[in-house]
Amino acid sequence: MPDIKAIYTTVHKDDFPEEMTILLGDEKLVYRKRVWTLDNERKGLRYGENPDQPAALYELRQGSITCGGLTWRGPGQGIVSAMTEAQMLQAGKHPGKTNLTDVDNGANILQYLTERPAAVILKHNNPCGAAWSGDGVAAALEKAFWCDRIAAFGGAVVVNRPLSLQAAEMVAASYFEVVAAPGFEEGAVEVLKKRKNLRIMELPGLGRLEDLTRSAFLDIKSLADGGLVLQKSFVNRILSGTDFLPATAASDGLSVSARAPSPAELDDLRFAWAVEAGVTSNSVIFARGGATLAIGTGEQDRVGCVELAAHKAHTKYADTLSFRECGLSLYELKQKAAADAALAEKLADVERRTAAARGGLEGSVLVSDGFFPFRDGVDAAIAQGVTAIAQPGGSLRDAEVIMACNEASPQVAMVFTGQRSFRH
């Protein structure tokens, strides 16, 4: 019988070339394969998405694109792809493809959240939790962690400010695969290195992410038949609250408009829309106080996505109560409650409080990466206590969707983003 565990410790040598050239008409892009000397051995990526998939990382080293009159990212702007041995402060088992793509998507999200210290925890290339805070990176990281303590297990932590000693202690207290920051305060690395397999990355580019927000890169998608789709990368048009558009529409000669968000609602909507740039579609995000509350990802129908996110919020809220008050996960509490009357009573109390708080979603905002084709998704969100919604707009039923907000008591605000944020 094969040793199944060995699958995850076996590193497959890749046979990809040292250099890759892409010709786009008369323009040429030259990429160089990234390798590192770690433990006196030359190593590239540990493996691809799965252990039996050899993989290679390439950095753009030469050339530029001028098509479409757009500003395209060129050589010298790499963050993850430009990582050196010196920036890999601790390699752990040395990174594979999923570790690097998680860090990369963290940078993708944080590029729109540069004004304040921000943290995002990712797994499977989606955020588990994200937050920003004027009180520093540790406060942001704590909020991000409690967004979804369960999903954060084994994830990647990415921040946009030097990691403080307090934040390092939080990382070291839990199991993470990767931590990436633009720098580390004195003593932080020593704390992190207590986790021997933790990959610690010092990426200065995470401290200058605002340089990326106005430019695009060549986004290449590979098809299963070997073909390629080339596209301009997504560029977020919502960089301040004033970039949102009023939610107005007309139907059967009747014009309707939604309530404008309050400054606090607008701030949370802008934060959540920035996080949305890194979430697999079809997706919605509930947020409040500069932190995500629940993220629904990869669903085929929009109302189902709202319902999934709400279900997750209720589960995570109950788990937080259980863990903080009993030292048990919700799953463990349910197991023990079957044979312990006192814990059964505690479980019932946790469930009552979770229902009363609507999973912590009362007073939250919601963003949706695509428009609402029907009002059912909006009604489902309003039922959870949201006070404001941002969505692309452009549906044939925009008027009906706006009316759902206007009929709510109290009235729910809505704005349009004027762009869709699908990510496949």
C-alpha cells in the first residue's frame, strides 16, 4: 500500500525552462523563473495546486505592453514573484503554488485598503476574514481572525504595515501556513520562528500597494483544452466613498431612488467592496465596523449566496461564543452537550443568543459582486438586519430591487458601483 502521507512531503522537480517569452504582436514580454537557495539547495516552487503537479514561478523581467492606451504593470513592480531568499525569513517547508497565490491575493485586496493598517487571512485563494483599523495592525489582525476563526486554521496572514510584536504573538498562538508583511518590528520574527514550519515573508511591496491601484496587468487564463484567454486585469473604480453611484432606476414610467448611505455605512461599503476584489464569484460580503462578518463565495445563484453567507455568519457567531466562554468549538460543545446537562443548557443559551443577534449581522452592510437579478437576494439580506447595500446595478429589475430597500423598515440604503467584480 502506498504511503499516502508521503504525497505531501515529496517535492517534484519541475522541467520548466529558465526563461519564458510571450510575443504579443510586435511586443515582447520576458519572464525569468524564480528559484531560491534554501538549506544549501536550489529550490523552486514546492509543487502546484496539488502535490503531484510540478510548477514554476516566473517574474516579469523585461518588456512592456502598450495596447489599448492603458497603464500596464511592467518589470520592477513584482511583490510575490520578486521574492528573494533574504525576504524569506523562514522558509518552513518552502512555499508551494497555493501559498504564494494566497499571499498574492492578499496583496490584491490590500492594494485598495492602504489608508489604514489592514489584515487579511486567506485560504484556498479566498479571504476567511479581513479588517482594517486605525488602532494598528494588531487590532486589524484580531478583527480579521475573529471574522472566521474556524476557516483561518492553516491560512495565510497578509498585512500592509510592519508586523508588530503583539500581532506576531497572535500569529504564533494559532496555526498558520504563511505570514507576509512589508516589515517586522523588533522581536516579532523571533516570536514567529517558534513555529518551525511557518513561512515568514518580508515583502516590502506590501508597504507601497497604492502604486498598483491605477494600473492593470496582463491576466492570462488557461483553458482545459490548452487554449488561453487574455484579459486586462480587474481595476477597482471605487477608491473613495464619492465613487459610488446613486441607486436610481425607472420602470413603467416610474422613477425610484434609494436612500443614500450614512458616512459610516459608506465607509463599510467601500471596505467590503475592496475585499470583494479578491473573492471567487458568485459572492456577497456582510461587513460592519471595518471587518467582514461573513463571505459567501462561489455560488451559482445570488439569493443562495446571500443565504449561504448568512448561515455561515450564524455558525461562526455561535462558535465564537462557545470558544470564548467555554474553550470549546461549537462542534465540541454540541458533542459534549449530548451527555452533559449543564453543557446542553449552555448550548441552548448560545443558540438563543445567536438567533437574537441574527448571527451578528444586525446593523451590517452587504456588497454583491454582481447585480441582483431579482429582489429575493435583497429581501434575504434585509431579513438579516443589513442597513445598506452596494451592488453593480444594471439589472432589468433594478427598480424592483430598489423598492425592496425602500419598503424595508427602517429604510435600507443602496448605491451602485458601476462595475461588476466577478472573479473566476
